Amino acid sequence: MPRRVGASDKANRDTLRDQMRGLGCSVAQIVAEMSRRFNLRPRAAWRHALGLSQWQLAQRYNADHPAAGLRDNRVSEYESWPHGGMAPPVRYLANLAVTYGHGCTPSQLVDADDMQHLSPSDRLLFAPSADGFSRPVRIPYTPNPLAVEAASYADVSCTTEFPARRNPEDGGSRSRRRIVRCDAAGLPTREEVAMAAEESARFRRFSATTNIDDDVLEQLDADVADIASCYLTDPPATVFARLIGGRDDVFALIEGRQSPRHAMHLHKIGGQMCALLAHASADLGHAHAANTHARTALHCAEVAGYGPLHVYTRWVQSNVAYWAGRYKEAAALVEAALPFATTGTSLLRLSSQQARISAARTESSEMNRALAVAGSAPIEPSADEPGVFAFPTGKAAYYASEAYRGLGGLNHLDAAVTWAQTAVQEFAGEREPNVQFVAAARIDLAGAHLARGDLDAVGEHLAKALSSTVVGHRTVPVISRARALNTTLTALPTADPSKVAALRSGLDEFCATPAAVPAGLDNSDTN
């Protein structure tokens, strides 16, 4: 008696599928149990085992076979046959097996009811061979993939195994390799040659599909440039949410299909977003989060083959280590980035960083060497260094001031004052000076004057730094400088206790309210 298409409760099918997946069962085992428990016929059993609706199956089928134009109502008709609906063409069954994947073959998509209603020539394609295994199905080439009714199946002896689809869920492996059958002379048959050509054409259609084009990439590049520019004027916490959204959009695109050239470009943009997230996280005092973003940025830089991203990301990591007092690690991170410092201001960035690390390690000769390299490094940003991706000469100046002040000694302290004054003057001349850069330069200038014992000059420059730096810009580099200055004041011989007390009171109040962190970072670690 013919069986009807099963009409089981969807929730029960979903529960069974999830349970069997949890037990490590194969899709074929799930199909068998679906068929037994819910009285489903093969085509419907395979679809339900994979958790697909008829509409979802049609979409997936059309993605695998772009010329098909399959609709969900036709899927229903093919599943109902021969107790209604219409007969599924043999080519449809072969293509459906490819779409289902997981080792599915066309022979597994027909049952006894189907076999009773197939024509003798079609039945032969699905009948078991002499060794007891299902025959591979030969689908000859036709211009219209659905027009198989007009195709000839006369050369049944030259069948081949139909290639199983590479499925990402099972590691992308094929369940078996297609066997090439030849004629008596040992040459591939004409149908075999046509089939191979059709397979190549199918891959070409699949490979040509893309979710990106040059216009979209241009817009994404512009978005990154705008965020990098905003980082110079807006507090890091304000930029953070926009970075998260931009990164997620790029990662979603990467999960789709695109040409290798476009995929590399997307990894570059995604890496830039992660590098900026690393920078923001570090500025807000979250070292672990910063290094996590940095590792992803470095992976993207490797995939994209993009050197400037290596430089910027390693510099962020080096800063995290520097402010934590891990100077050896900070120096090693700079060394790792130097081979990529070939464009724009990247060499200026790394050599300036080397100088202050060397000073912190009391390596005066290495500091002088690094400053000499910085003095001859290119200072013009490249087209790939918008906004904060460029390293301004003003920032290089206060890095030099910090280095000289770290070594101490009258000559070095004079140089520290000079470089800090240069930094302040350069930033003051900008149309929209970076608040954090100006604060860092002014605090470094105050620190240099303090090392020379000039409390009046310290008060003058410190007051400007503290009053002009709003809470949102009180990042780790700024607060760390302020705390270091406060510590130095504590150990200062109190020639004028009232002045020292006033300076320390201002610094205590300033450091008590650092930059606020965005949601999601509140419980992260801090430097």
C-alpha cells in the first residue's frame, strides 16, 4: 500500500534532530530515524534531517544550481510524487543529492513507490548493481538543466559516481570521488567529457558569485578613514560603539563569498577596525581586551599582506607593555614590526617608541640611535594613514622629551624641555588639535621643568593641561603621565610645601576621574 508523505509535528522533528546531532549521529542516521518515526519518504526525510523548509531548500538548490529557478511549490510537488504532484526529473534528483551533501546519492532519494512509477530506463539508473551497491547516476549534459525529459540515457553502461557536494558542516570533504568510465579503446566517452565540462561550468558559476564590489569596498575604506579621523578629536569611548558596528559589518561580509582580491581587502579593513579597537581599549585601561583585538588585527594583516597594519598594531601592543613597565616585551614588539615600516610615518612611529623604551631601560646609546633614526624618518603620512593611523611630528617630539627626561642629567633635561615645547607649539598650530596629544605634551613639559626644579613653570603648564583635558580624554597615557608627575612631586624636597601641595591636589583631583569606558568593558582588566 503506498505510503503518504509524513505530516509529523515540526517540534518533534526538531527535537529528534537536535538529540541525534548531540549524540554524534550522521545525517544519514537522522534520515533513517526520521523516515521510521514520522513515516517520511526519502526526499522529505533528507530535507527534515537537515532542518530545511521547502522554501529554504529551494534557495539552497538555486544557489548551487543557478540556472534551475526552483520554487518551493515545485519542491512540494516533487516530494509528493507519485501520490500527487509531478515526477521529479532524474537531473533534479542528482542535483538535489549534491545540495543535500553529507554523502547523499540520488539512489537514496527514491523508494519503492518511486521505482514502481519510473520508466524502465530511469529505473535502471537507480537499481542496485551486481555488487549490491546503488548504481551511480549518469546525468548527460543538456543545455537546460531541468529539461531532462528530452535527454537520452542509452549509454547506461558508462555511468559514473555523481560527485558529492563539499559541505562546510562536514569539513568540506567529498564522500567519494567520481569514477571516469571509458569506452573500449580506453578513452573517456563523449558524455563523460560533456559531464566534466558541465562540472567546471558549475564551479565557475559558483566561484563568480560575490557579496561585495569595488564600490562597497570604497565606502568601507571611507568609513575607516572617518573613524580614524574622529579618534583624533572624539573621546575613545565615543568612537568605541561605531568601531564595533563597523567591525561586525566587515566580518559578516567576510563570511560570504568574494574574489580573493576582495577578500584580502576586506581583511585589511577588518584588521584596521580591530587595531583601532585595540588602541581604544588600551587608552581606556583594558590591556587584555587590547591584546585580544590586536591578535585579530595581526591575523587580518597577515591574510591581507598589509604591512602598515602590522606596524600600527604592534605599536599598540608595545604601548600596553610600556605603560605596564614591561620594557623588554615592549622593545621586542617594536623589533617585530620594523621589517614592515616601509611607508608613510611608520618608521617615525617605531623609532620614537624605541627611544622612550630605551630610556626607560637606561640604555642611552640605544636611545640616541633611535632618536637619530626618528630624525631622518619620513614625516609625511601616506594615503593609507588617515587620522590616528599617521604619527605626527608633535607626538614624536613629546616621545623624545619623555626619553630625555627619563635619562636625567642637566643636558638631557634641557633637551626634554625643548622637545616638549616643540610638541606643544606644533599641536597648538593645528586647526583641531588632539586633546590627548596636547595634554600629554603639556604634562611632559611640566615634568621636564619639575626635573629642573622650576615649580613655577610646572604650575603654569600643568594648570593648562588639567583645565583643558575633559574627562573623556583622560586616557591611560594621559593619566599615567599625571600619576608619574604626582609621584615625583611626593619625593621632591619641600622647598615650598604649599606649592607642592597645591600641585598634588590638582593632580589627585584630575586622576580621580579617568575616561569612562563603554558598556562591555566595565569588568575588564586595567593597566
